[in-house]
Amino acid sequence: MPEDDLADEASHLTIDGDNPNGDDIGFAAKRLAHEARKTLSSGGGSRGIRDVTQEFAAAAKLLQPGQLVKDEYFTLFEAVGALEIMDPKMDSGYVPPGDTLEPDFDVCKGLPAEQVLWIMDELLRLTAVWHDGYPLSQTIFTSLHVDRLLSPDNRPPYHLFYGDTALLVMTTEQRLVHIVLRAYCIALVKSCALVLHTIQSQNFYEEEDFVTHLFGRELLPSTGANDAVKLIDEAVKFLDGADVDKVMRTALLERLQFARTYISLLVSDSADWNTLAAMGRSAETHKLAQPILEAFSDKVQRQLATSTPPRPMIIISWDEALERWKAICADIVEADRLTCFDVCQSPHALHRAIWAFAYREPQPNTFARAYLQTILFASEQITEGMAFFDLMLTDMRDLVLAGDVLVDPHSFLVEIPSDPRHKCSRIVETFMDKAFDEYMNLYRMVCQNRCRIRRTFTQSVAIFDSLETEAMRTDAELDGITPGIVLAGEDGPGNVTLTPLTSWVKYYKLQTMAWTIQLGFETDIYLPHELSMMYWYLMVFARRERKLLEHIERFLAARQKTFVSSRDARQDDEAAASQEWLAVLHKQADFTALLSSALWQVSELLMTLCILQPAKRDYAQEQLLYDVRMKSYLGIAHDPIPTLEEYKSATQSDRSIEDTCNNINGTIADAKSCLAYMKKTTPEQGKYIGTGEQWKREIKQLETTCVAVAVQTSQLRRVADKHGKLLGAPRDQSLKGAVEVSIPPAGSRYHDWWVVPQIREKKT
Amino acid sequence: MSGTSKNAAIDGPSENAPPPKFNGELNVHYISYGSEKESSYLPAIRQLISKDLSEPYSIYVYRYFLYQWGDLCFMALDEDRNALLGVIVCKLEPHRGGPLRGYIAMLATRSEYRGRGIATKLVRLAVEKMIEKDADEIALETEVTNTPSLRIYENLGFLRTKRLHRYYLNGSTAFRLLLYLKPGIPFKPTFPPEFPAGYGEGHGQISQDGQGSVDEQQVERQVARMGIEEDVYGERFDVTGQ
């Protein structure tokens, strides 16, 4: 900000409240402006301390208690970031009486091998904690050796000692510090820089996922990764000939090798992270290390630039740290496997792969998720020969237009302007441009934390809806050039066309809507009394998706009839593969509709019988609760969601408990047969190449869920029977007090997307 | 609010053993903070709220709310001993240029006096006042593990709208809770947040110098930044508003 404007701004500070000392305040403000100008024009200024107590006290005396000098742009954000100087809870520069500003430790002194080993392991532990999302100021920067290397007073080549007092003749212990420990520290710091670069070039959420703050320090900018590796190699050479105990030497070499492998992996595109995982052997020699706690200190935070105080830290043990490292390596290896060439040929398979990655236990950390995003999005293409454009086109082809010339890649190469293929291709390209961001988000956002996946998708719904308008317009334009197949209407009189782009957008819109509900169950967004309504809506969305798929399948069948049999086997293969896959999607939508129907009926029954009841809620109004809950879906213009009234009129509270239970059981039986079908589906048919294990596991979880629903239903039936209420209308009954219900929290469900209420008879 | 769990003071006990529950007769008197900016209660309010938090807010945070919305702050006092038993701090302003949103920023009850409905009463007073001032909706955040707090609000009609991953400085996750007071709120137009939710062509979330990425706060900061930039380009801004 230009200096004069800052001074000008200072002179425009306003005063709130009464103003009896108007002139004095005006004077004080002008003086402040003058001082500001002077300070800024004195050429940057030098570091030093100046006691302003007298001036400050004199200025403060000019204000009455209750008078506030408030800049218009001093926001809540600024207020929360403000700190009170000398309050130890806020002022991290505060030095308690009797304490020293800086830690009292000579980083240049020589150390025995056991202590150097401990420092190296401690840094390894702290790096694992940093990976978990804790700031550098409380992890790696607390190492006094690292602090010295990164000190603003230090210069390349970043030695621990300053100036010319280089220790030309060093003892072994000094060399262990200045050659071995130094090389290790430099390699770890450069590795941090590489990790940060990966994370910051992709999507993540600051503070939620990771803290990228460097606190005013630079990460050895004049030293490259290759320089760091060279230093490690020199250190290894030194150790090989050094006068050090054999076991210690091996231990130290292991640490150096770890650091070397780590940084090499970060620099190289195609390297095996399994090699790093194999270094878990380091655990055994750790017990030989001798703690030297003075080599680390929180006092470094006093000199780091920050606007937040230190946060509460987790303490993880050495063993836990090693587990973290192993998990990071395993995740990276899996990320490579899941995005292999074969998987990337199918957008849907890739999609499944990303979801599978996101749902690994424990969830991959920010770096691993950024690594996956880098593989897919860092270059212009998903994989060799599959540009983003190709991915999207293949998606359209697989889902709605298999075998159709409209999305045949060759159509896009036709150059004759009058050729309908050329015209249509340009129109399709324009549409794809518009849909591009939101389509890629379907992949990218699954790499974020679970809460953010849901939050993004709730926003995507509205975007897909407006894309649908665009799609409808585009479909009409395309139909004008190359009329599509016309079939008799599915519901009423009149004819219908495929409207391929509209169908494509609709599919993802419905899928996203379903995901927001499923993720809502997973993240405990819905209260127990909301289960009924949310399952009902999930059922509605799934049924709509099924209907849409039927519409697409009809037109695929009609299109297949138009294929000239002698011509192109490719067309037939493409259409056949699409047909098989659509059948699988159809079954999946069916399953979701059935299971949600069953759970809707269960939840509703529990409510009608007064077993599950919301609290009194004085400030709640039914329609307004509905508005809060369904807000993301209310703006949908195309196929608006059913209203609250429509939901209420779908109630089954007239049906007897016995009939409802029978119906639920029938629904569950149908759901199970869907699962049986999916069990027999091959990876090619279901497009789950690369995620076979996850496919099987999920089916198992869903089977268990179905069984659980049946079990709880029979529980309820048994109790109702016992009280003689099996046959009457539930609306007139109550089992309140006879039954208690509990809702399993996420993490203890058979499948986290499905909440099965646990029903228990209350013992009298 | 981000930073720390503002409802920490109605959480379970803090690190040290909590003082024993007060079991005697209690005469609780509820009053509004009112329009006196530097009320004599301010130090007690600060002390009560910061007591169980891992790091306190500066005086500016309290002034931000109490100077502008002193009538939305309510205190529970022990009438006999004139001690502060509980406090609620709120604000009320248009949310992104759209609905008038009440926001409950802080709620605290002294641990010895919990379980008596004081917190619920304070929330009711605040909600009633906001309704009186024509609020369209009321929002707040609270830790996912803060069951007493969740129960208070959900028993009044609040619903969970979002889960906020690692929202607080100590890494705990929060729920956003929302209560609509009037119909038609979802259809009231609002400005989008200045920093969109982070998706786009491979750009990471912009680092906010250590602060949490709370929508509310990000908007205000960006609005503030925009204002300053106008100033730089020579427009004289009269901050006294005359």
C-alpha cells in the first residue's frame, strides 16, 4: 500500500461515541499520521526496540472510557486476530519473568551419536505430526538446528555456524552435527518444501486439512533437492569411515537413507514409495537413541511471524509416527495403482477409484490426496492419450450416446463446415466447455475432506440444474441439425426424444442429490426424527434416476437397431458395453430406492408409534424446518422436488403394523436380489476395474445392512404383537414406553451411508 | 465463531477438577447488557467466557459484539450475590446482503451452576429479542461433541445444516446450526462468498495467514480489503458517514 495513502487513512480515523475532546483527538490523529509518514519514509527502518510507553500513555489519556476509535474496516476477523501484548495466552513473544528470550543451547557443539540419532528420530516424528496438519512452528521449526539453518540471519550454503569461524578441524562429534545432522535437516526441510508445493498446487482447505504457514521463514531457497541429496551422500561417505560405534553407524545411516529416499521420491514422478515403507526397520534402533530435549524448544515461536497463538498439539509416540509414515507410503502406492492406465480409460471406473481412495481407512492425509489430484490434474490430461475433453466425451458416450455419431471422436475431426458432424461437434464442444468445471469437480472434490465433499455437492446441485437449462437448449439445437430418434412417450401421449445432453446432466444432478443425502447420514447431519423424511427423498431421487436410466436404455436399444451390421464392430461393442453397464446402474438405483424405502417405512413407523419423537421445539414451524433442511434442493427448476405436503401425503400411517412389517420385508428381499445381481457383475460390466475389492466389500456391508433392517423390523413386530397392536392402524396406537430406539453413530454402522435404528424392548 | 469452542464453558469439565456443583436455592435474575458500552459487567463476562477456553479473545472481540449489539447480550446474575452465572453474546445483521441473520457468538455458564436451565433461558431471551428485531434466521456453530449445547438448540428447533471439519483451533469439528423464523428465506438472494469454496483449476485454498477459513469471516475480510483498495485508488472515503 502506498505510504501516503496509509498516512492519509490514518488521519481519517473516526471516533465513536461522545466527543468532548474533539480538538485533542483531531490533533492526536494528525500526529499519528505524521508519525506514520515519518516512519515509512525513513527507508524501511532497522530492527530494534523503542520504548513508546510515555507517548502511548499520553495518547490514551485523551480518550474517555467507552470512547472507541474504530476504523470502518476493523472487522470481526481483525478482532479475533488481535492479541493483547504481554498476555501469555495470546502474545507468543512474551517472555515470562526469569525466563530467557532465546533458548540456551549451542547448536554448533558436537554431540554423541546417540543424541544425534535421537534428534533425527524426533524430527521424523515431528514431520509425521506436520503431515497430520499441525503447523511448522510447533513441529519441525522447534528443532534448534533447523531454526538456525532457517534463521533470517543465515546465508547459503546454510551452515550451523555463522561467518568465517568455520571449524576447520572438527572432532567426530562435531562432524556428526555439522555433516550428518546438517545434511539430514536440510533434506527434511527441502522435502517439506516439495510436499507444500504438491499440496498448494491442488485443492485443499487451509486450517481444516493442513497448515501451510511458513511463519516468515523461507525453506532454504538457494539449496535444491539435488544439493540436499549430495549433502546426504557426503554424510554417508563420512560415516562409513568415521570413528563411530558399528551399531550406531548403521542406525545413523538408516536415517540418512530414509531422508534421501523420501526427498528422491518427492522429486521423481515414477518411484516406488514401498521402499520408504520398508524402512520401518528404523524402529528397532530407536531405543538406542539418547534424548536431548534441549535441542528442541517452543521458544522459537517467539521469533516467528504469526497472527494466531499456538494451538493445542497432539502428542504421538514414535511407534505411532512410524505407522503414519507407513500409511502415507501405502496411500501413495495405492493412488498410483488406482489411477493406472486401464482404470483411466473409463471415467466411471476412475470415479469409483477416487471414491475408493477417499474411503480408505484411515483416511489418506492431505498430501496423499494432493498427490492423487496431481496425478490426474497437474498435466493437460488424465493419463496418456486421455485428455480432459476425452474423459468427458467418453463419459457421455458410455452413459447416454453409445454408438452415436454425435460423440464419436472422429466426428470432431471433420473439417467441412457444412457437414452436420462438424456443426454438431462445435455445439457439443461449447456445451462441454460450460459443463467442464462442474464435471471435473465430480472427481476433484471427492479428494477433499468428507465434510467438504458434501458441502461442495450441495452447491453443485444448483449448478447442474442451470446446466440442464443449457443442455436443453443445446439438445434442441442439435436436433435441428441431425434429428434424433423419436419414440412414443413413456408416460403419456405424444413422442419423446432422447435429449442426450439433458439426460446426461440430469443423471449427475440426481446422483449428486443422492450423495448429499448419503453424506448427510454419514456426517450426522440429520436428527433421529429427520430420518424418515430424508430416506423418503433419497428413495424419490433414486427412483427418478432409475426412470432416467430406463429412458436412456430405451433409446440405446432403438439406436442399436439402426446399426448397419456390416459396418463397424466398434459401434456394436460400444453399445453392448454401455447396455450392460446401464443395466448395472439401473440395479444400483433400484437397490438404493428399495433400501431407502424400507428404512423410510421403519423410521416412519417408529415416529407414528411415538417411539421416536422430536422434542417440543418452541421456535420450530414445520414448513420452516423443511426450508432449512431442503434448502439446497428448493431452487431446482427442472423436476422440482416434492413439497412438504407431498411428502406428508405419502405417509403410510394408515397401514397396520403387521402390513407395514410385511411390506418392509418384501422390500428388503427385493433389495437383496439386486445385491445378488451385482455380486455376479464383472469389473468390465460394472466398470469397477481396479476397485474389485471395494466392490465386494461394499456389497457385503449392504447385505448386512439389509439383514439388520429385517432383524429390527421383526423386533418391532414382536413387541407390537406382545402389546396386541399388530393389526390396528398405527396412527391410533402408541408403543411409547414399551420400546426404546437408538441411532448408531457413523463409524459403528455396517455401512456409514445407511442408518438402521436399533430397536429394543424396554424392560418394565 | 472459529478460533476456540465458544461453548466450551457449557462443555464438560476443564483440565483441573471443576468446582463442585452448587446445590442450594438459587435466585437467578436475567438482564440485558444494554447500550452502556464499557459496562461494569464486561470484565466478568470476559472472565467467564475465557475461563474454559484454551486461548482467550482479545478485548476487541467482546467490544465488537457488545458495542454494536449490547441489547442482544443477556446475563444471568445471582441476585443475592450479584455474581455473573451465565452470559450469551450475539449479533444481528444481513447475511451476505440477504436475510437478516442473528448469530450466537458465545454462550457460557459457570460450571457450578450448570444443569439448571440457565443456558437455555439465555438462549430463549436472545432468540426472542432477535425475533422482536425482525430477524429472518438465527445461526451458530458448536462442537460436534458438545452434546449439552446441541441439545439446548435442537430442542428449540435448530437443525444441523453443515459439518465443519476441524473448525476450531484445537482441531475439533463443528456443526453449523440454523433456525428459520420466517418463510421464504431460501429464496432470498444473497451474494456468493468472495472466496469460493476452493474448487477450480487446481488452485489451492488461499492461505489466510493462520486464520480459519470461516465463510462469515472471509467475507468480512474480503469486503474490508475491497474497501481499502478503493481508498488506494484515490477515492476519499468519509468514514464518519456524513
